[in-house]
Amino acid sequence: MKRYKSFLGLCLAVGLLSGCTDSFDGINTNPGVVTEANLKYVLPYVEEMTTRISCDPYQRGDNLYAQLYCQYFANTTSGFITDRYGYVDDYVVGGFWTPYYSTLKHMKVAKETAANNPGQSNILQMIRIMTAKNTIEMTDMFGDIPYSQAGLGETQNVYDTQRSIYEDVFKELTEAADALSQNLAGQETCSADNDLIFAGDTQKWMRLANSLRLRAAMRLRFIDPDLARQEGEAAIADGLMQSNDDNAYIECRADASSGWGHPLYMMSTWQGLAMSNKMEDVLKHTSTVEDPRMELWFGVSRDYAAAIEAGTTDSFTGEKFSGLPNGMNTSEMGLPENALASHSEFWGLQAYPDYNTNGNADIASQGTVTLPLKIMTYSEVCLLRAEAALAGWTGAGDAQQNYEEGIRASFEDERSFLDDASLSSTSNDEAYIAGVALTGNEENKLKQIITQKWLALYPSGVEAWAEFRRTGYPKLKPVLHSDDQNINPANGEFIKKIRYIDSERRENAANATSPSLNQGQGDGSTVRVWWDTARYK
């Protein structure tokens, strides 16, 4: 697999954006400042912003919201309230809202630029594909959002329905893939410095566009099965990712300008999160053997690491890998049984091989982590095809075959990041796959497919949280406490969407607070987005 380096800061170097190192421009800023830019210099900015590769938006959004909501991790820091469904406006603005609307503005201006510069058509399509990917994420988290008018200099942006946004995303992805397939002459080429994902490989971009289209189509399976089938079958026919070589990643540089590389592992040194007990259950008890990915992603507990150093692992009585519950209050965080030292942080073999093998608990001394950030993988595509086959979609293939291929592809992909392949044994791979063979009725098979997708997506919490809300799988555990008085975890209730940001509710109130939003439900944490058909509480 090829990995391409991040280019954070390029926009400042070429003078494209007036506020690239300050707070990013809002929805209503005049986008004309970029109309003269060559799109090959806009593309890396869009790629980085749509993936939230910088540590600040990644922590505020992906980490403190989505990765907790989908229960990859549990919070162990008293100052963070989002694991208990507390709302923090700064996190939502900096983590999701500002990065998205900054890139949406650039995509719309890029269309004008390419219209005047036909040789930049291919680069425009790449920008459209990444913006569509980000648009899916935003509408899935917030429901109806400003879209058609946003980024055009308007001050009171209307909120488009989620259905209409999905319809436009299908159009954007289809048109982008079709344009790339025309192999137009005279196109500007991209190097790895300009296209941080595929270094200008248009075939891989086409397959990513179609794969994202299948992802979006599957989201609608229970709310609009006809549209879902139509778009999903077309995406399959047009050509999806074919192997792990098509995986879409963006490299996270580890240097003086961007710190520790992958933002998740920069945060790992702050020691404020641990494996959730839901993640522990899935990794340990889904099959007849433990999941081979557990040691790749998570570190042994610090207590076990100390036993490694002391040579006393034979007499160790605690759990080698252990998770914590979501939604703990400050008092519970201080209980001996919840001590962080006896639980697993994300210090696995991929990032910190010396820790799990030698018991070196000084993570900060082990150097930077250069793992790339995941956008979409062949493993996910296989599992999407498995569900499509379950639903009887033309061209999807065999459900069991796709399902097993997805698990194997995930194993291979996750191990590809190891510096020393001998650190991870493959001896239990086939036993694991045999232990999770698709069985039972269609609903049970769906549960198995989505559970494996939840694992294959790790640590992409935004997508994992959306799939839980779409399907109800894997069955998450209600948080211990909710700071949102409208959500009662004792009744098995979960948060359903993120509410709109304060500035929208204040400055665009006529639109942002309209009771007609979200199928007449208005806004709020208990409002189900359009495709959420109540398969969970």
C-alpha cells in the first residue's frame, strides 16, 4: 500500500487563504480570495480539512465526540463531559462545523476555477469526492444542515433536508467518477505533494468515489430501499475498491511543524482515554478466540507492563487487556477498580511496539507515530458488499464470501503498519473467522456484518457511530450517566444526533431553530436523523 505525506501549511505558503493559521473562515465569508489559485494547491488543503488530520479538530470532534459515542474508547478525564453526552460548543465548532464549511466554500469556488481552466478538471473531481465524503459525515451527525446556499456569501443560510443532501451527494460522486473516467487530455498532474491520498492516480480516485457512493447508499437501506438499491447497484457496477492497495489513507507527518504524526497517538501521551468495556467485550468474546487486532490497537495495562519489566507475569492476577465503562462521573473515575493503570490505552503494537513487548511504560520516550489516518478501506467495501448481498442487490456477490474477505483484508491492512511483522502472530486468524461465520436469520447475519464493520472502521468513529444509529449494531452499552437531561441511560437511551452550534441558533435563528427541521422534529440530542428508523433506543 502506498502512503502519501501530509502537506499541512501549504495553503499559507502559496497565499491561498487569508486565515489559514488563524481561525478558519465562516460559512458566509466571501470565497473569492481563492479564485485565481491553481487547484493542485487547493487540493491538499481540502484533503487535510475533510479528514480533520490536525490534532485540534481531530480531538475536539472525532475523539471527544464520535469515538466516545461509538464506544471505541471511554473517557477517564474529569474535565471532559462529552462521554456523558454533555455538549461543548467549542468542540463542535472547531471539530466539525468550521472545517466542513471552510472546505465546502473551497469546493464551490473550485468549480468556477475549473470551468475557466479545463486542464484542472481531474483535480476538481478529487476535491468534489472529498467534499462529498465530508458532507455525508456532517449530515449524518447533524441531520438537516446549510448546504446549497452555504459558502456563497449569504448571511441567512437555509437548512437543506438530509434527503436532498444525500441526493446531491450521489450526483457529486457519480459526476466526479464519470469525469475522471473520460481520461481527458491536457490535464494537470498531481504529485504526492499535491494529492496526499493517491498521488494523482485517477483510477483509485474513481474507485474511492464509487465506494463512497455505496457507503451512502447503504445508509438509506431502511429508510428508502428503492433509492438505496438503485445507487448501490450502480456503484457496484461502476467499480469499487479491489484490494488493500486501493485503500484511502492520508499520511500524518511527524516533524517540527506537525508534532506527533497521527493525532490519535499525539493524544495518547496525554493519557485521558482508555479502551471501552464494549470494545473489550467485542475483541474478547465475538469469536472462539480473541481478536488478533486487539494487541495491534491497544496496549496491555500499565500494571501488566510493570509485571513484564519485573518478570512476574506468571503471577499477575489482573486483566492483560481491559476496558472501562462509558459515561463515568468524577467519583467513579477515582474508584480503585477504574484506575487507569489497570486498563488498556491505545498503545498497541502498531504505534508503540516496545510497550507491549518490553513493558516500557514511558510512551513519550518512544518517539513519534507515523501511522496514516484512515479514510476508507477495501475491508469496509467488502462488508458493505456482504450486506448488499444479504439485501439481494444485483452484483453484490456472496454474503459469506464478502464477509470473510472483509475480515481477512482488515487483518492484513492493520498488520501492514508493523515495523516487525513477527510481533503479530497470524495463527488464530482462521479460527477467529470460523468462529464468526454468518449464521442464523437475516437479522443475526446483519448484526455479525456490522460488528465486523465496526471493528474494520477503527478508529473512524464518525462512520462507526452512524452505522450504530442506522442498524442498532453492535449493541452498545448505555452510558453510566447522562449530563443531558433529555437522555435517560437507565431506560437504555442513547444520543441520536449533535445539536446545532450556538452561533447558528443565535445568528441564523429563523433557519436553525425552525420546528420544521428534521422531519418536523426540530433540533436536539434526541432527534433522529432522516435515515434513523429507530433500530435502537
